[in-house]
Amino acid sequence: MTPLYAPLALTLFTASGMCALVYQLVWTRWLGLLLGNFATAAATVVAVFMAGLAIGNIISGRIVRDKSPREALFIYSLLEGALSLLAAVSPLLLASSSPLYPAISSLSASPYLRAMACAVILLPPTILMGATLPSLVQALRATAPRALGPLYAFNTLGGAFGPLLAAFILMPALGMRATVWSVSALNLAVALAAFRLAKNAPATADASGAGPAPDASAGPPPWPSWTPYALAAASGFVALAFEIALTRLLILTITGSSVYGFAIILSAFLSGLALGAMLLRRWPPRNAHSALAAFAAAQALAWAFAIATLFWDLIPPLFIHVWWTPMSFVQLSAFNFLVVLILLLVLTTSSGYALPALASALPRASSAAIGRLFAANTAGAVLGSLATGFLLLPYWGLANTLLFTGGVALVAAASAGALALPRRRLAILAAAPFLVALPFALPRPDPAILNSGMFNRPQAFKPGSPHTGASPVESARALGSIIYEKDSLTARIAVRADPGMENMSFIVNGKPDGSTSPVDMYTQIFMGHIAALTHPDPRRALVIGLGTGITAGSMSLHPGIREIHVVEIEPAQIDVADIFHRYNYDAIHNPRVTIHLDDARHFLASDKTRYDIIVSEPSNLFVSGMVNLFTAEFYKSVAGHLNPGGLFFQWIHYYRVPPDELPGLAATMQSAFPSVMFWFHEYGDAFLMASREDLVIDLDRWAARVNSPAIVRDLDRVGITPPMELLGFLAWGPLDTLLYARGAKSCTDDHPYFEFTSPRTSNIPTDFTALNMKFKTFGPLRPLPIRPETAQTRGQTGKLALNRGNSARALAEYQRALELDPGSAELALTCAHIQWNLLGQDEAAITTLKALLQRHPGNGEARKLLREIGTNRAFK
């Protein structure tokens, strides 16, 4: 064997592991669209990956058992080449542009049948991935744990790099399909390099470099031959159960739920596993008994780690001092990665050490036996993934899930320890039940801190800031008590309230997503009214996202709307809306309101109903997966579900979004709707109203509807009095929005760039004053499409805009009013005041005033204003 043979083979296996994790991330995204639930998609992909790895390990282990290193490496190259081919065609099978996408997405109302169809597609490439390990084991003769450790470690280390490469570089730059194709090309390069390397490999099965033969003098170990495989399965269950549960915990407290947060957690977890496998080379078990003892120690550490999670509420206050420090996105990501890596290090290194160490407990450490060992481990991992995601978290909650997983680890440790240390067997087995039960008697972490989202808005917990306590912990508790908490399949849902239930908010993964605060009430009430006021005759409405139920409740105040359908992915939101019943007019019990538990995209793909109004109020763009409700494909689906003249009303946020990306939000909607209006208020929320027909505001209809007693009372809750002031939030008409979005690129399923750009600025405080000024002064604007159009109605519309500080909008309306009534000195003076005082358009103001004086030479106010402008300009 040449000196470079083994290092080169390890390098290829590292690249192979990296490719596998990139595929996993992209395929999870595609399955999220197909299954209508990213949690289900992630669980499906993980389960299929693990099942494929197990099948591949078993099949390949048998095939390569008697092969020479050269033959085994040739087989490895064929496996990598076939994997490259299947990965390259996966966009044609899974992407939303695939011809199979409509068939699979509408296959069944149940996501589980759709998941099975996706599993059939993903299983062949994952089997090929699983088959690579026994092939390289045989090629490197790595049957000894000392040699097996680096093989496992390098592959895992490559896997750790994969999520970072995909999330931080490839997917933002290339999009989904090009990412898969570029990694597929790397897979092909690995296959070709392995093919060339095989020529230098030993051609005989008894080549040098083989691992040491089993110690025949020691005799068979005094336990059943299946024992190592059962322990490997338990280890796999523990590792994946911990990974899924800890992902939820870390999202709550450290990283948030952006695509980068998920990548950091996965990469840190795999890095720890790789380090543990590396340690095996330095401290390999000497024999079968020491292998079981080492495994027992590693699993006992996992149990101890589970106990430590009960004190996790100490961690956010510890690191918030660093989060207060201004950092770039790269610095913040690097810090969060380091924190996650350190927090998980005990668990992940012990898990990474435990599995390959078990190879020394095998009766005969052949490639086939090692293949079966890894197959057993992946089978346990499948069970751990599915059980945690679908049963343990939803029914037992996060804390109990972690403690239960630690208990499983301790049972595995006790079983292995009892076999490895027969003299202490009784003591170990007697102590195990008490140690398993012990953590359940300890107090749980403080939910007020775990759900506070300190990572999300650290400055709000800084002592000395308004509405904060003397410490971050006191500030978190001062926000209110957690009166409801549910760990569901998709997220941690909680409700926080003060003792009088006056100040309430619901929280998703530590981030507030709705509340009774004035800012959120503005948004929720707006969403319920504006489209309903604008549509000529709304009868059937669809609300995407139940939230607090306030939007659906406000919409129910419009008597003409006979049906309000609400599509909500999270069942716990029904409980949340029930808790907010005082604020949403008990919307979920309104006979006109029907709630559909489904993902919005799948619901629209399978629903044949058409609506007069569709309102979408998703969470922020920096939340992973939320971008799927902001893509061109989604908007086209919405457009197809509107009746003629139907309206779509979409909430967007302009805080924590790069300002140069904001036009892309409008451009994306315009790809499906030619007529788009822009509304906004100063608290960071904006709204796009869209239609396939020309949008027109009928002022008489608005005035009649908005002055109904129920709507007057509802708008009074957010201080909009008189209620006609609501129209003052309309900033741009369709032509203005088209001008604003000119040249911007659309966000698509294949290239959902908003998801990657918005988290990069989410830690930078938003300069609301500067952003609001840009919106209020953007122009020149065209007059709004309103009717009836008279000088009076234009003047009224301009006054409403002026009251809201929308200077450019007010000017456009007053100028149009002046065109309709050119003799009005009052209108001309108002235009001049706006031009000079509010917009700084001195020359335009002078031109307006001179035109006024030509009609009314004796107008003293116009002459006075001209002198003031001249004096001001001379002073400058």
C-alpha cells in the first residue's frame, strides 16, 4: 500500500460526508414544500437517511466481505458515481418545478402518505451512502477500532462542514437546484479520484495494513453475540433523540430559528461526534470487556448531560453580555457556533466515541460485522428521530424528553457496565432504577427565561433600558408569567401574560409573534379590515395563520362576509386563540369561522375553493421556512384561488430586512399580481394589497363601511379616530409600487434569497426614523386610484396622508386636487408648504407659488411664503 493511499482515501470520505449533508439540507427544504410541514420533512429526511444508511451498511458489508482493497475501492467509486447521478436528477423529482410535484403534493390530505412517496424517491441514494462505509472499511482494512475511528471521524467531520457550506455559501449564492448539481459534480470527482486511487491499492485480500486479528486465546466474550448490536441501536436512539430535542432547546436559547441557526446546531453536533471518534485512535479499547466499559462510561456521560439541561435557564443570562456587544453577522455566527459546540461537547464526544468503540466488542470485526454494527446504530437512530419528533416532544414536552433520553442512555450504560464488570453487576443494576428516576424529581428550568428570546432582542434586557429590571433574569420575569406552553411538532408555543391578563403575547421558539401591545394590535386589526373595506362585495375570506385570532375576529365584524376560513399549521394555535378570546371576539367559536389544520401551501394545492379575500400574516422572513409564503410560486397559487376582483392582503416587515431587499418583496408579488398597493405604519410593519384587476378605492363605500359601530369600536382599540384615518396608511398606489420595485429580483422556491439575507441583519437595530422617512418621501408619486374623483375627495385623501406624515402621498393628492380645481388658492398654498417645509423642494414650491400669483396677484400669503423661501435660501 502506498504511503498516500490511506490519507487520500480518508480525504475522499470526508468530501463524501460533506456532500451527504448538503443533500440532506436541500432535500429537507423540498420535502417541506411537498409535505406542507418542515418538521415532518426534517423527520422524514432523517429517518430515510438513517434507514438507507442501515440498509446500505448491511448489503455492502456482505458484498465486500472477501474483496481485496483494490476491489473494495473500485466498488466505492461506483457507489459514489451512482450517488452523483441520482443526486443530479433529484431536482427533477422533488423540486417545486418538478412534474411530480403536483402529483405528490395532492396525493393525500395526510402528510404521512406524501412522506412515504418522498421516502421511496430518497431511499436509493441514501442506500448508496450507507454502502460506502463498509467498502472503505474493507479497502483500508480498518477492522480495528484504532483504524475505524478516523474513518468514522473524517466522514462525520465532512458532514459537519456540509451544513455550513450549504447555508452560508451555496444556497444563498446558487439556489437549490444549482447547489445540488454543484455538489453532485463534487461527488462525481470523488468517484473518479477513488477509481484512480484503486489502481494503487493492494490487489490481494490479505494485504498489509489489515487490522489485527481477533485474539483467539481470549475466547468468545461471555455475552450473546447480538449484544454489541443492541447497544449500538440504543446509542443511535439516544444520539438522534438528543439531537432533535437539543435543536429545539438551542433554538429557544442561543441561535434562533433561522436557516443559519439550524446549520450551526447540526454542524456543532457533528463536529463533536467527529472529535469523539478521533479520541478512539488515542484511547482504543484493549479488548471486548474494555470496549463495553468505555461504551458504558460514554452513555453515563450522556445521562449526566441530560441532568445538566435542567439548569439551561442559566445560559442565556450568561451569554447576553456578549450579545450586547455590537458584532457583525460573521462574528455573531462564529460566537454562536463556539457556544453550541462547547455546550454539546460532553454529549457529542462521548457519543462519537461510543459507537466505533463497540467494534472491539464484536466477536469478529470484519467489514460485514462492522456494517451490521452501523446498521443497528442507524436503525436505533431512525426510531429515536421518529419517536422524539412525533411522540416525546408533543406529548411529554422538552424537559421530560431530554430526561427520558438520558434515562435510555443510562439503561444502556448499566447494561454494558454489568456485562463488562461482572463483579459489580448487582450494584450497577440495583442503582440504575434510582438514577433513572432521580432527574424527574428535580425542578424544571424557569420557563420565563427559556421563552424570553434574549438572543433575539438582547438590548431589551439591558439594565437601565426602559421597562427592564436590575438584571436580565429580572427583566425576563417582569415580562409576565408563562400561562401556556406546548412543545409541538413544529415549534415551542407559549403564551405570556401579566396577572390581570391585560398584556399578553404568544411566543414561537422564544420569539413574540403576536400580542395585545399597540404595535401588534395595529397589525392584527389592519389585517382584518383593509381588504374587507376595499373589496366591492366580500363574501368568502381565507386567513393564512390563526395567531392570536384577532385578525379573524376583526374580519368577522364585516356582516357581508359569510365564511371565514383560517388555515393554520400548528394545532396549539387554537389553544392560543382561545386564551386571547377577550381580544378576538371569541373568533374560534364563531359559526362563520372554519379552521383548517394544514400548511398554507399544501392547503392551496389541494383546495378547490375560490375566495373574495385572502389575507396572509406569516412570521418574519428570518424564521427558517417562512420564506415559502413570500415566493413567486406561492403568490401564483394565491392568485389562482381568487374570484374575479378578489384581493390578496399580505403582511411584511421592513425591520430586520436589508433595505435594498425591500423592493424585491414588491417585485415578487408583482410577478403574480399586476396591481399592488403599499400600506405601512411607523412601527416596522407594512402591507401589500394585490389584485389581478385594477385596484380602486371607492371612498363612498369605505366611508359607509368604516363608520359602522362595530368597526368604529374595533379601530378605536388602536386609536384610529375618526376611523377614516385608516386610509391615511395607504402610501403608494400600483404605479408607485411598480416604480419602487423596478429592477428588483423575485424570490422563488428555487432561489429563496430573502431567507438568507434577512437573518444577516437581524442583530442590527432598525433605524425606523430613516426607513419611515424613505417611505414618506419616496416619489414623485402618482395620485391614488380613487373614486369619485373630485377636488374635494382628493383634498380629503391628501389630508389623511398628511395627518399620518406621508408627505409625498399628501403632495400627490393635493396636486391632483389642484389640477381639478386650478383656481383654489388654498390647495396651491398647501402644495407649496408641503414642497418646501416637508420635502425640501424649494424650486418646486417657488414654481407653485408663482403659478398661484399669476391667478391671484394679490394673494399676500403666497408673497410672504415666497419671501421666506428666498430668505432661507440666501441664509443657506
